[in-house]
Amino acid sequence: MGSNRRLTSVTKVGKVAIGGDNPIRIQSMATTDTNDTEASVAQAKRIIDAGGELVRFTTQGVREAENMKNISAALRTEGYDTPLVADVHFTAHTADVAAQYCEKVRINPGNYVDPGRTFKHLEYTDEEYADELKKIERKLVPFLNICKQHHTAVRIGVNHGSLSDRIMSRYGDTPAGIVESCMEFLRICRREDFNDIVISIKASNTVVMVTTVRLLVETMDKEDMHYPLHLGVTEAGEGEDGRIKSAVGIGALLTEGIGDTIRVSLSEEPEAEIPVARSLVELVPECAELRRNAIIKDDTLFLDITAKTWEELQLKASMASGAILIDKRAHNLCISCGAFADGNNAPTKDELISLQDSILQAARIKFTKTEYISCPGCGRTLYDLRSTIARIKEATKGMVGVKIGIMGCIVNGPGEMADADYGYVGAGRGKISLYKNKECVLKNIPEEEAVDRLLELIAADRTTT
């Protein structure tokens, strides 16, 4: 990756070392029901065979956490020793159980102790706020002790979409609040001398994601903390848009030397994420050099790129321009590219214009098409996510400036859609809730009716405006 990579401490996750001068690790997350051992093992094998170095599973409750033992045993029997990660939300006790069977447990500060986000403003005195932090400590310390006993690493994974009302009320919806949500947990970990930690701060908005991770690095440095960082853009979507958005956000940080492990969150089969993530890592040196040599004139960033394929051009252009556009050093983009090394003709003028527009939209500078915020799915997903995304996209394409969130469950749903115009969120098995801005306007609609009801909601608003 080059000598500019930020040096972090090393965290061991099973056989995999993250941070320090170790390679940037690639990972993905299963979409299977974690109680379905056979399906979970099969999907994990596909992820690993594609090059995934860690595999994460959602563990909604104790039953799922306990079944991680069976998934792990089955994989080990077949010769797979890749570390497994349990993803925990809302129930701290589940993390205690998962820590006994997995090489790493992800906890979310937004809902580990605090209740789920409801967008309510809460008032605290300083003393009351300190009491809330003591509640976290009472739950977190026993968990850390279990992790020490079993040599289990911890990922402190903050999501912009699931910040607690407590944090939002004191700090607002700001990078400072997101960082403090993480630091509250890190300070407890340090007091307990627990250092097997990886940190992630994610958002579907690339500007929020990049700005906040930079602030986290600065804050950790001030407090002499140097834990490895996991990078990702949540709910990036699928296809070209998902790849471009991920490359803009993740690439902006990688080319600055920040990042020790990454996941590209696509609304596709999880093994499809791996080659994209691998490409991002491999392209870092070249894209960092492109960024250093970038020409900015009359508020336009000019990039002349050599690429083997169309997808490589997409990723290179996104990575090289990401930080410059996010920092508003330019508000326009002009990409040039000759013939591809794979023998295909050079991209057409219209294709380059479309790519430029997609990158500018991913960097939140100029919106020229419908914006979709769609999650990659996991074992919590409560409906057929991919067919639903396809149907909604087909029906709403061309609605310039309209933002639609398509979310599998409530973990990040309402929060990540905070700046979306409309939201489609799994509320229960076969049930969907629809949102307008932050407000839930229709609850528990049968799945078979929900897309039509969403389209009716959008059509009614467009008729009256």
C-alpha cells in the first residue's frame, strides 16, 4: 500500500492479524439465517473461496449466538479456519454468549445499552449523563472479561444510522457525536486493559463517513489510542452505483493511509463484494499518485486515467477523486481515458459523462438521478431484498433528486434514511413499514402490497408539488 499508511496497533482475530504493517484485510457478511447451519456454512465457504479473510454473521439473540458454535465446527471440519464474527445489536447478553464461540464480536454503541433510536430529544444534567456512562460500564466490563478468557477480539462498530437518542440529544447529528459514541466505549476498554479491538465508523453518506473517520483518528491520536480501523460505506447499493459510492468513501481514506480492513457493502450476493474490495486495496498506490498529480482548474478536477477494464476505470476515478470532491476542492469532474487494455474501445463521451455524474452524486455534490440507499442484507432481512430493490428502481428511475431508502430491518433503517425522502423498511416477517422523511407513515403493510403503496405515496407527493 505504500509508506504513507497510518501505523496502528495489531489486533489478532483468530489466525488473522489486523493493523500494524499487516495487509489490509478483506471481509464480508453472510445473508443467511444464522440458525440454518447448512446454508450458513455453504455461504461462508463461497465468501472464503472468493478471498474473504473474515466472515460476519448476524446474531439477533442467544439462539443465533449459540449456533455459531455449530457453524464454526462445520467449517473447521471441512478445513476452513477463517475467523468468524458475530454481529450483535440491542441485546448485550447475546454478545456475552457469542464471545465464547467466535473469534470476534461486533457491538454497536448506539444500541448496546441505550434503547433503539427514536429521534426523541432527551435532557440530561452532567450528573445524569455520567450515570448513563456507568450503565455502559456495568454491561461492557463483564463482556470484556469473557472476551479476555476466550481470546476474542471486539469490533466497536458505530453506525451513523443507529446513534442513540442520548448521543443525538447531547451532540446533535454530527461527526463529533458519532466519534464520542465510539470513544465512550474505547475509554472503558483502555481502563480495563482490553486492547484486542477493531473500530468502524460507517455511514451511507460518504461525506459523513470520511469526515467522521478522520475526526476519530485525530481524537484517538490525542488520547494516545491507535487501534486498527475497519472501513465501509453502509447501504451503498448495488451495481455501478454501489461500487462507485464505496470507492469514493473507502478510497478517499485508503489513499490517505487510513484503514486496516474493509468491507464493500453491496446489495448483491456477499461473495460478489470480495473482488471489488480486493481491487480497491490493489489500486491504492496508483490512485494515491493520481490524486497527488490531479489538476484542478476553474473548480474542475481533471483526471486522465489508464485502465484495463470499465470497472477498473470506475474504481480508479472514484478513488482518485473521492477526497478532493468530499473536501469541496472542486465541484466538477472531467475524466479522460484511452482504449482499455482488455481490447475494448475507449469509453464514449456519454459513458464518461455518466461516470462523472455518478461520482459527483456519490460525493454529494450534484444529484442527476434518483438516489438509492439500499442495505446489503443479512440474516435479519425480513423480505426478498434484491427483487424489491429491482422493482423499486425500475419504477422510480428518472426521479432526479429523490432519495429512497430500502432497508432489510430496523437496525439502521430509520437512521440511515434520515436524509432520505422515502423509506421502505422490513418491520416483521412479511411486513413492511413505509417512511416519509423520518416519520413512519404506514406500518406493517403486507410485503406483497408494500411496493405499490410506496409508489402511491411518492406519486401523491409529486402530484401535489
